[in-house]
Amino acid sequence: MATFRLQGSKMLAVDMTGDSVKAKNGSMVAYDGRMAFKKLSGGGEGIRGMVTRRITGEQMTVMEVKGQGTCWFADRASEINLVGLQGDKLWVEASNLLCTDAGLRTGTSFTGMRGASQGNGLFTTTVEGHGQAAIMSDGPAVVLRVSRDYPLTVDPGAYIAHQGNLRQSFQSGVTFRTFLGEGGGEAFQILFEGDGLVYVQPSERNTIAGDV
């Protein structure tokens, strides 16, 4: 299995001994040793979930890297966070997924409706199995614990990923920015209940930003 390690907070090094990883296309910045590269697109098992971005529907292209040596990955100087999976599942925004062990399964999960008036569904990429995944954040990510007695409400623009036994629902009509009189359109927040972890970033995406 490939070994993931951080060099600084914005560079991922992956050591490979004949194994392979899947990474966001264009994110490799250097490599040594002997590597083979293959561009992947939507439709295949394990890839379909990585090409659908929530809300925007933009497509991501994924590449497979296989060989002997070390590859270094980075994307727009984003902070990188390593998540180890032990047979469990990680839900992550496709745009925040940098690299996964090739053995991890990826898919697309329907997470709810973006308000009755809009009638649009929300989709999140899922990663599951045994291995490591590298996720990105705009600024250092914070991992927040959700417990039965302490549900968590998150602005969708700050949400990156979550794992554990969590129920996810959308609360429309109110956003944190409402109190400041900012923003327009239909506002909503994400409510997490149960037991698990939620990864949030100290910055909001312009494409979501809590108002859609």
C-alpha cells in the first residue's frame, strides 16, 4: 500500500513500491523513480463518485499514478489533511479530494434536497475501505466532534468532509450571514446529528457560500 506523508502543510508526498494512487488531475508537482500515468474520466467503478461536484455539477478529471518512487502532490497552495480509513466511510466535497489509495472505493451519495423551491439534489463524494485519503482545505482545517447531546450546524461553504455515524439534513431559510443582512437567494445550513467528525475550513467557497 502506498505511504502518504505531509511535507509541510501544503505538499503531499506519496511513496510507492509498485502500487498506485488516484489523484486530482494536474495536482502532481514532482516525482522521482519510475512512474506510469493514466488519465481517468467518469463512468468506471471507483471513479464515478469523483467526477460529480455537489451543486455545481462541474466535472473533475482524475489520474492514476503507479510505479516505484515518490510523487508529490499539491493544489493551489491548499492545506492538506490526511484521513485514515479502517473499513469506514468518508463523505467529502469532490473539489476538496486530492488523492486516495487506489484500493479505496469511491462513489456518489445523494445527501438531500436544496430546498423545495429549487428542487435540486445535493451530491457528495464517498470514499470507503482501508487506506488513506488526502483532503484539502482553504486554510487549516478544524475537526469538530458531533455527539448525541451536541449536534452541529455548519455553513455549507465551510464544510469539507465528515465521517462516522452521522445524519445530515438541510435547514433552509436561515444562514449565519442573515444576521448581518448579507447575502441573497435561498439560504441554508447543514445540520449533523449522531456520533462522528466533521471537517470544516476557515474560509467559504464562492460557489456555495451558504446562499444558493
